[in-house]
Amino acid sequence: MISQTELFLQHTHNSVLPSPSAEFSRLTGRIGRHLETITKNMTISQVVRLYPGLTHVLEEYGMGCSYCMASLDETIEGGARMHGVSLERLLSDLNQALAHDRKGS
């Protein structure tokens, strides 16, 4: 059975979303440089595409919408507001998970 993450990534793979390397370049101004932190202004889909291993954090906050089309334009800040969760805690947990993933790689 295909997971929601795989379905989302398959659906967006050939869509209008830029490739991850183009996304890194657009967000950082440098090709291939990883972002240091996840910010409130990033869209949910950017986080999912750049760091698919972090979807579990979004899901823990009830944001299973990381796979829906609304996530293409919804920022982390907007998603937190819509789901009634603390933006500061969400960003903290996302960035802690990102740091943990980086240590493991």
C-alpha cells in the first residue's frame, strides 16, 4: 500500500513545483546549500519537499494536510494558526528534528 507521503511526492513530482535543488537555490541563494532553519514563512509543501523526513512532526500537530493541495501556498505560520497550535513550539520541534536528521546523516 502506498503511503500518503509517497502519493503526495508522486503527485507533485512532475507538477509545477520546482525541483528540490532549485528550491534550495531559491530559498538560500546558493545551489546545494541546506537551509539552517525552518521558518514561519516557508510553505508546508517546501518543508515536505526539502525535508520529507519531517512530515511526522507536522502530523503530530494534526497537520496531516501536508499532503493536500492547500499546502502548496500555506505557510508554516498559517498552518499553525489554522490548526490552533503554537507556532513557536511547531518551529522548535521542526528545527530540532531537522538538526537530529542532520546529525544522523
